Amino acid sequence: MTTKVSVSGSLRNRLVIILTGGAAFLAVILYVAVRLLAAQVAQQGQDNILNASMSSVLDTAVLRDGRVALDFPYSALSMLTTDADDRVYYAIYEEENLLSGYQWLVSPSADASDGTRFESMAFEGDQLRVATGARTLIGPNGPRRVFVSIAQTQDALSETLNASTRNVALLGVGFFLMSSAVAIWAASTTSGQMRKLATSVTRRGPQDLSPVSKPVPTEMAPLVGSLNTFMSRLDQTLTRSEDFIAEAAHRIRTPLATVRSHAEATLQRVDREENRKSLQAMVRAIDESSRAAGQLLDHAMVTFRAENLERNEVDLAALLDELVIRMTPAAEMNDITLTTELDRPAVLQGDAILLQNAFRNLIDNALKYAPNETEIIVKVTSAPSFVVSISDEGPGFEDDEVETLSGRFVRGKNMVNKVGSGLGLTIVQEVAAAHGAKLTLTNKPEGGACVTLSF
């Protein structure tokens, strides 16, 4: 019997989500960091080329006849050629006066110091990178400041960054996929330890309550320790329960039997009719109490064994043969014949004690209701499946009681003057359920009841 377990999510899924979430976060960090680094390296490369171009122009500046002259080298601009055909602009100033180039490019301040500075600006919708350098020329009329600015659009830089971005994105996706695969593997491996423990416990026999001795990860040690402690307590409880059932059976049945024997002995010595009726009522009450106590103990035993069912090979034919022999004396007292019709072999997997208890209850019920000088047929068929049927020639079942007679303490309307507890068919029903069998109550067309267990 499987107990429904309240489930709240999956530990494996939680681990996968946490690990893949971490992998995704790291992939984003990797993407941003590599792209920023790539942009910085690409910008540094463009700045170096711009600086070389600007310096080559600035180095040609000289004073001739008191005027600034530059020999603009062709290579200064050719080195800025790119696959994207970036546009190049330049401006040459003497102090605040434009000597050559584009006036809008840069207007250097009068206090600009020597050296190179870089800045970005926009022109007609394009982003430009500008390198500006200054040089001081010493002439007869005093120092003269010359400024050279070289600007270049950033189409090639953008293409390079876009290509780098795609590569980095692919790298990030690959990193995420590999990390996710590792995360799933790690989560499966971790949860696999839990499944192995569960499988190890599930495969045990119903009587195996020994501690789990296989090595487990450190994190699972508290769980396994608690499980071992629980199984130890359960083993002790079950042992006490079995001892209690056996002791209770002895202590209840023995005094009742003693009281019944005294009551019967007294009945033989009493002549007054009213006293005899009282003693007869006492004997009947003792019989009912004894049977009720026995059935209650049997029901407790059946419940315990059904929940801890231990299956072994059971020969139904041999079991019913033995049971019929044991119950034949009781049948002969009422001139009832017990007849068997048994297919052989008839071997199934089950609990012999539970099956014997169920069949005994069915035959006992049949003996109660069968009229004298009639026949009770105990039959076993093995094809296409095992079916055990016990039929009598009694009054049969009431149509409105067939569905309810297997309930606890439920007795039929025709139970007048019959000793019983209302637990017999309940026990049979629980034994059938434990073995995956079906209990069916029917009336025979020619009269009498028929109880069938279909396995």
C-alpha cells in the first residue's frame, strides 16, 4: 500500500534552475566584460593610428621666413584607410588661425599644452574620433604654437565591434549551454543519491527493518540517521504488537472457555426451566463474546499482515484440503457434507496464513446457514485465472445486503439465533484486497449462497 506524499517541487529542478541561472548570469557578465574589453582594445588601436597620423603631420611643421610651413605627407592619411572606407578630416591651426583643413573640426584653446589628446564628437550624424596635438616652434619673432587635428569616422570600428559582439555572444551561448549541461548532470547525480536510497529501502522485504549501512554523502547522513532510528523504533513497536496480540488471544479466550464449560456443567444439573433458559442465554453470550474476541484479534492480525504482506508460493488446493479436513467434524455434527472440487496444481504468490484465515471464515459462514443434510462445495479453478468459490444450500443473501455485508460489524437480517461478530466477511475482503483479488457475493439460481474470490 502506497501512502500519498505531499510534494512541493523537485529538488533536482531547483538545483538545475539555480545552477543554470548562475550560468546565465555569468554568461551575461562574460559578454559585457569581453565586449567592453574588445571596445577598449579597438578604440586604443584607432587612437594609436590617429596619433601616428597626427604626429607625422605635426613633425613636418617648420618656420620659413617667419611663417609656419608644413609638408603634408601623403602617408599620414593613407595609414587611416580601412575596409569600411572611413572618412578622414583634418585641421591645422597656428594659434587661433586656420592654416588648412576643416574649420569646424577643432578650435584649440590658447592655453592648450603640448601633447596629444583624444575626444569623440558627432558630425552630420556620424561619430568621429579626433586626435589633437600641439607643437611649439621657436623663431626670431618668438614662439609660435601649431595645432594639428586628425579625425576619422568609426564605421570600421563599429563593424569590428559588431563582429566581436557576435563572437562573444556565441561564446556566451556556448558557455551557457555547457554550464547548463554540467548543471543538469550535477543535479541528476546529486538527486540520484536520494533515488538510490529510496530504491534500497523500497526493495526491502516487509520484515526487513535493519539499519541502512551503505555509505552515503555527508549531507544525507542526518536523513539516513533519522530513518535508521525510525525503523528501529518501528521494529520494536511491531514486535510488541505481535506479542500483545498473541498474549491477548490467550488471556481472552482461555477464561471464556473456562466460564463456558462451568456454565454447561451447571446447565446439566439445573431442573427449573427459567434457570435453564438463563444458563442457555449465558452460554450463548459467552460464545458470542469468545467469537467476537477471536474475530477482533484475527482482524488485527489480518490488518497487520496485509500492510506488511510477505508473498510466498501457496498451493490453494493443499491449503483447502487441510482446512476441509479440520472443519469436517463440525460439519458432521449438523449432517453437512463438505465436498471439494480442486484443480491441481493451483499455486499462487501470497500469504498462506491470511488466505487460510479468509477461507476458514467463508466455510464457517457456510456451515452456519446451510441446512442439515445438505452439501457445501469448495471449488478451485485455475484457468484462465485462480478462482476459489464456496457455495451452500442455505437461504442465500438478501438482494439489498450484498453490497454492504463486507463492512465492519455488519450482519445480515437472517442472522437470528446465529452466533457471529459481523467481521468474517470484513476479514475476507481485506485479505482479498491485499492479494489483488475480488470478493463477489451471489445467489445460486437453484437456491443458496455462493462466495467467490477471483485472483
